[in-house]
Amino acid sequence: MLELRLVQGSLLKKLLEAIKDLVTDANFDCSATGFSLQAMDSSHVALVSLLLRSEAFEHYRCDRNISMGLNLSNMAKVLRCSGPDDIITLKADDGGDSLTFMFESPNQDKIADFEMKLMDIDSEHLGIPDTEYQAIVRMPSAEFARICKDLSGIGDTIAISVTKEGVKFSTRGDIGSANIVCRQNTSVDKVRFQFQDSSL
């Protein structure tokens, strides 16, 4: 028996919206530690590795390890039916062939449930090696998305370089070139650097 209750349901919606264009079908694995997904895009360029730890859920019950094959576009369509503040509960029976989504409004005046058929997806788990990075940059995802969108009008590829002065995003295209530099800022919602290599 699987039963997961996520009070902040919008989190699951945002995650699905972010990965549904990269990965079409994937296995969601549920174990005692959490709810996870690992899949590659069709061109084998991007690897998506997602883990929602059991502590993220208000109620987490997973009696045995279970793997559920789902079409992510269809799952995103189902999740779009939930309200922005809805509590999302996922349920699946042992040996069942479907996953049930239940959406509850915060004041309990509306409850909706959807059932989605599971798929049989053949996939292998890839080992993600521990890597020592020369630099780690933390910045708001909205700012990173805005920079990529701005530079996409100039060129097709972006070069990212990090120095002690800042992070530089550069592109070159038929109409010219562009550079955007983000300087380090220590406030929580701004750009922060952490250097692993003193040569930078």
C-alpha cells in the first residue's frame, strides 16, 4: 500500500511542469526514504534525478518498494486540475495497475480524485558519480531562466564562466554577441559562489 499526502501540492505541480518536456515516460520509485524518479531525455543529453524525501510529506506510507511507470505529460494534465493551495494525496494498492490522485482544498469544501493507469516502462538506474566541482553557484531559478531567455534572442548556445568577480553568461550569434555578469551577493535570494579550487 502506498499513500503519500503532500500539503504543499503546488510543489509537485511545479516539478512536473519542469521535467515533462524533457522526459516523456518514467518510473517513479517509492521506498522508505522517499519518492524518486531518474530518467534521461530521448536524445540522452539530460539526466533528470528527482527525490522528494519522506519528511516532505505530512503522511508517508510505503509498505514495500514500488515502481510506477507514468506518462509525465498526462500526469501534468491531471495535476493541473488541482488548485494552487490544494493538498495532494497519491494512493496505490500493492500489485495495482493505477495511481489515484486526490486533491483537497484547504478548507475541505472541494475534494476531487483522478485515477491514472500505470505503464510498464523498462528502464535502468544510472549511477551518478560523486564529482568535485571547481565552483558552485547558487542563484534564484527565475533569474537564471530570465538570463537564458534574454540571451536566446542573440545566440543558440550560452557559455558560463565563473571568476571571483562574478558569473559571466556569454553568447554569440548572427546578429552579434552578448554578455551578462552577475556579481556575488550574500543575501539569501541573490547569487552566491562557493569555490572548491583556490586557483580560481
